[in-house]
Amino acid sequence: MPSRAADASLVGQPGSRAMIPTPAAVLDLDAFDRNVAKMAARAKSAGLALRPHAKSHKCSAIAHRQIAAGAVGICCAKLAEAEAMAAAGIGAILVTSPIAGAAQAERAAQLAQTVPDFRIVVDHIDGAAELGVAARGPIQVLIDVDPGMGRTGVHDPAQAVEVFRAIAAQPNLTFLGVQCYGGHWQHMEGGNARAAAVADGMAYLTTVIAALRQAGADIGVVTGGGTGTFEADAAQGVLTEVQAGSFAFMDREYRDALKEDADGAFEQALAIAATVISANHPKWVTVDAGLKAFATDGPLPAALTPKFAASDYRFFGDEHGRLMRPPSGQDGGQPVARGERVDFVPPHVDPTLDRYDVIHFVRGDVLVEIAPIEARGASQ
């Protein structure tokens, strides 16, 4: 954990946002609520169910807020995430990654017993068989379809039909439909490029669905999509449900890719708060947020605090970051004080939040809630 959580006694105190120990994950609830409402309205207008992906945050307090705002449930990438969300009272969960082995199937079967609306994807006949053996009652399943990434999912229509028949042979498995998530489409620059990729992907998915229907499958759910492709997904009309998650928070990776596109028209609700701990160098200052505070698989963090908007950040070690002094008309830049707070846009929200144990919810300058990230670092 990069830092300790704020003391609970700070909750509700005026100015308490500035007292949160840094580095810290800080969520502006007003911006978050507006983002959630905007996506809910977009989904409703498009006739799509919204099932946000909880891998972005792994926090049940956020999941509950999303469901209260109209989401039909949440997605989880792994069983451990689903178990944490189920323990916190989330009653509608889709596990979006295939599992392998009898032990994992037993855990899925237990979730199906305890979660009112539990769903899981399969992409292999053995996966269907393992779930069928473990099942203590009905388990809802979808076939995961590879969109061309080669990561998970059935590779072609024939394989999809083979897996469907394996599902149908298991009396306790209930087939719902298909999942097809094009993760490699989400951060393409330019709406036209993303639209073209989605069009090709959905055309292929349509052939898989046709083959399944010809084999006797009833396709009730077609789930997939994300923050970066929502507009294109809606235009294609193939999906019945979207799994967008990052829209609620936003990060630099999406900012750089989506720019002024409609898919990027969400506020920066999540910030990583840091503190200037050394201001001795004439050209830069050192903050207490380094490699342990941010994801490192994408672009560099960007300063969100207006004073530092033109200041480049570089990693300066595990615990430290180098932030260039703000420019001014004189050599040396604007004065920066030790102890000054700086907010940053995270590079990639999902693995950034996985570095923290809690998210500090704020409204204005007031800390209003300290929410645990229950599934942080969750294994399979």
C-alpha cells in the first residue's frame, strides 16, 4: 500500500481533503456521479443494458453506487473479485474471464449458490464439463468469443458450436448468450478508427451468433464493449449489454486516445494526490508518488492541479516522482513550497487503483467516505 488511509475522524470536516495522507486515491464524488448518470443516459438512449466492469475499481461501495444508478449488475475479471463483491452484497455478477480446473469450478458453483444472478463465461468444452460436475444447482453461462486478440474465447464459429453443445449436455448449465470484448479497440486514436474496428468485429460476431442459432442456441445476451467504443458499439446494434468501466473515473490513457470524441466526454473524477516533499532543486520538485503509486503500463501521469498543468512528470524511484517547476517569466519557474499538494491523472486507472487499499471519496474540500478496495491484488 503506498500510504495509510486517512483517519476516520477526518470524515465530514471542512478542509479534510487536504489532510488525506499521500499518495492517495481520491474520488471526486460529484464528478463521479455526473459520469455515471451520463453513461446511464447514453445506454438507455441506445437500448443497452449497462454492466460496468469492476476490475476498474474492485470496490463494493462504488459497485453499489453504480447499480443504484441503473446498472443491471457488474462484471468481475476473476473469481476472487466476484467473491469479494458477493461478500459485500452485490447480487448480479458476470465473471468475464474463463476459469480452468475443478477447484475453480467449485468456487464458481458456490458463487452461483450465493449470488442471486451469477454468470460466468466459458470458452472450452472442458470448462463446461468442469462447471457441470461442480454445479449444485443452475449456473448461468455465456460463451466467450475471441474478437481477434487471441487472448481468450472460442476461435471460430465451429468451436463456438462445439462449446455450446458441451454446455447443453450439462443439465445444470443454463446458456444465456455470448461475450465478445475487444480490449484492443478501446484505446485506438480517432473515433473513425475505433468504429471501423468495431464494425469488423461485430460482423464476425454476427457469424458466430448465426452458427450458434443454427445449432439450436437461444441467444438472449450479447455482452461486451467498453468506454472507448461505446458510440461504435451502439451504432452496430449487435450488443445487448455494455461492460464499460473506466468512464466513471477516466485516466490519461483514455484521455490521449479519445480526446474530444463523445466517448471521452467524461470528467476526471479520480486523482492520485501527492505532496511536494523536496523543493531544493531549481528546475524541479520531488513528490511522494513514484513507481509504487501509479500504473507503469501506459503513459506517464499528468498533473491535474492547474498550477502544474504544463509541468512534466517523471518517475524518480519507487517512492518519488520528479515534477518540473511551473514555468514563469523568470528563470527557475514559479515558487513551489514544501508540503504543497499536487493531484495527478492516473496513467491507467485499473492497475493504478490496484496499488491502494482504499479510495477516499470527497465532495469539494471535504472527505466524506473512506471506501475499502476489497478485491485489491485479487488472485484467480
